[in-house]
Amino acid sequence: MELSFDKKIVIVVGGSRGIGAEIVKSFARLGAIVYFTYKSNHEAANKVLNLFPSQIQARVLDSCDPQKIEEFIYEIGKKHGHIDILVNNAGVVIRSLLANLDLESWDKAININLRAPFLYCVKALRFLRKSDYPSIINISSVTADRASKGLGVYCASKAGLEALSKAMTLEFATYKIRVNSVAPGLIETDMESSTSAEFKEIILGKTPMGRVGKPEEVANTVLFLASPLASYITGSQIYVTGGRHLQ
């Protein structure tokens, strides 16, 4: 079966770089109309926009502002009458031992990694319900259940996102909305490039496939979960880790 998302309305939260940018491009290649948000990197966002200018739109958006999120969702839903696919990809990594973590950093990680996906999902619900084939996909992390020293608040926020996804699965099934999460391991992104060689060596030592993953490998998983090929999959956490989650 050849995948097609022709004229499907897709929102990708955090789509200007790395995994998010690859998700945006992948949906657009398959015919979708894609809206993505980003924080501030206009150059990166424009590179994505210029690939499919007739199919992709971008919006600078503060994911901690409920009013702005509601306005963004309403604009898209009102224009098209429905929303088909929501991908919550935006995230922030705070590197700190928990004993040294200040409350501001804790709030920042929880707000962006957990509160924002909640807001996007509940604000989009009224328009997802109008889709013939609605799907929510939350991008989590292997650290949601394989904690790493120095990433405590990141681990906590992603674990919360996994639990939230499962709760939404139960509640949103009434509306035929499937909710799944994707938990990547170490992927070739800005986060990976800023990782110390020592830490990367430790992670690769725990990865049976022995290599870093590629953004398109995460994007392909998202495409599958959003497609009819995954029509009976909901409430699942799909690991894209090269086997690291087994260690």
C-alpha cells in the first residue's frame, strides 16, 4: 500500500529543525497541507518552507501561551473545517543535576514538554473530531523510561507525556481519535551534536545497532502511525532507538 496524505491537514508543533523539520517535509512530500510552529529560528523555518511553498505554512508561536495556541488552532480549523493529524514535537532539553536545578528551569521544561502538548491536544479536539481519520502523535523520548543522570527534568516531562498520551487514548477513542507516542533514542539533531563525545560513546555502547539514528527514521514512524496502515494502533509507545530501550 502506497502512503498518501493528499490534502490532509497536518499540524506539527516544533517543525523548523531536526526531527520536526523532517516530519513536516515527509508529510508535504505525500501531499499533505502542513502547518508548523517554531520559536525563533527564521532561517531554519524558511529552508523548510521553501521546499514546498504551496503546501507548508509556518507560525512563530510561544507554546506556553494558551491564548495564542487556541487562536492558531482555531484559524486552521475554521479555514479547513477540520484537522486530521496533530504532531507534538516541540521540546527543550535542560541539562542539570536535580539538586542544582532551579525552579525556573523546571517550569520551562514541564511547560514546553508536557503542558504545551496537553494544550494543543485539547484545543484541537473540536476540529480533530470532524476528521474522517484523526490522529495525534506525541514525540516523547527513550528517557521517559530509561532515565539519564543530569537529565532529570527532561526525563520527568517525557514520562509525563507518555502517561498523558495513554490517558488521552482512553478519553479520545470516543471520537475515533487515535493517540500514539514515538520515543526516539539518540538522533542526528542539534541535541545530538551538542552531546559530549564521552556521553555519546556510553549511549552507543547501550545501543545494539551501534549507531545514531536519523531524523527520517523517526519521521517514517510518524507517517506510519498517522496512516491507515496503523488503523488498529492506539495507546502505543513506539521506540525508535536502535534497541537502546532494551538496555
